[in-house]
Amino acid sequence: MSTKLTRDQIAARVAQDIPEGAYVNLGIGLPTLVANHLPAGREVILHTENGMLGMGPAPAKGEEDYDLINAGKQPVTEQPGCSFFHHADSFAMMRGGHLDICVLGAFQVSQHGDLANWHTGAPDAIPAVGGAMDLAIGAKDVFVMMELQTREGQSKLVEACTYPLTGVRCVSRVYTDVAVFDINKDGVTVTDIFGDMTADELLRLTGLPLKFAN
């Protein structure tokens, strides 16, 4: 059994790659953890689709203000200079190409960068696209955070998505509990491998023609 990163360790790995001065949206779920791991002294302006720029990390226990929440209804903090605005203005930022990076969760990502993260297609599932389609197409770079395998052991990085798509050829990088994958027109390149995961095992798990960086 491979040694896998925890969810907080995946978030910390994503935070490493967010550059100074970037405008970043963190999607609901796993991506919200990234706010707690941004390096001290690096200015990153976090956007939340319910209408805030300059979102800070989660508050200390007992200091939560439930009038100050992110899109996932989790309490957050304010950074100096933060601003609040109408939901429609927030979506104009998302759709207008004003975000440098969005970090999203996913059910599946294809080898071409197609994203499926809003619906499993199951008849009893509750569709929840939210602003995901706007973020996936509007942000300059789309990072996905997810565990590589489902509970049933199937790879979420796939040849072609079988779930309804959120966006086509939009994902640029996938961060998982066992490896980091870059996706571009030449295919999928593994840039980091964690724990005792191996290249051969990644090839077996995904079934994809992966390339490996030095």
C-alpha cells in the first residue's frame, strides 16, 4: 500500500505553486484548505464567488463569524484591504478572465484536461454545478485537487470522462494524494511522485500513456 498525502498535505502542495500577486478562487470542498497553507509573506488575493476579494484563512475556533463565509458556507477571515461586492460582479470577474487560477475538486479529469465535477449522473444525485463551469472556463489556469482513486479503487484520471462535463480541455494541473500531473496538448506528464508510489504503479492505476519529468 502506497504512502499517500493527507488532504492538508495536498493543499500545502498546491499552495506552493500559487505565485505572488495571483488572484485565486478556491472551490467548495477540498480546495478551501489551500487558504490555510499559503506561505507567510506571499501576497495571494483569494476570491470567493459569493462576493469577496481578500479572503483569509479559516478563523480560530470560537472566533467564527457566520456573516463572513465562503461559497461553501464555511467561516473565513478578512485580509487587510479586502472588499465585498454583488454576486453578479463576482461572476463577471470569473467569466471575464480576471482570475489567474482556480482550484477545483473533481469526480473525473480526462487525459485531455476535460473536467467532470458537478454531477455523477446517478438518478438520485443532486446536481450542484454552482459556479464551477464559469470558473473552469474563465480562469487562466485550472488546478484540480482530488484523491487519485475512488473508494472502489478506480482512477479519477481517465482516458475520457464518463460523467457529465463541467468544462472541455480546461484543466492544466492535477494534484492528488500520490502524484502531481501536468496536462497539455502533448498529454499528461507526472511532475511529482509522493511516498512509495512508483512510475509503473501510476501507469497501472491510470491506464494512460503517462510521461515522467526528470
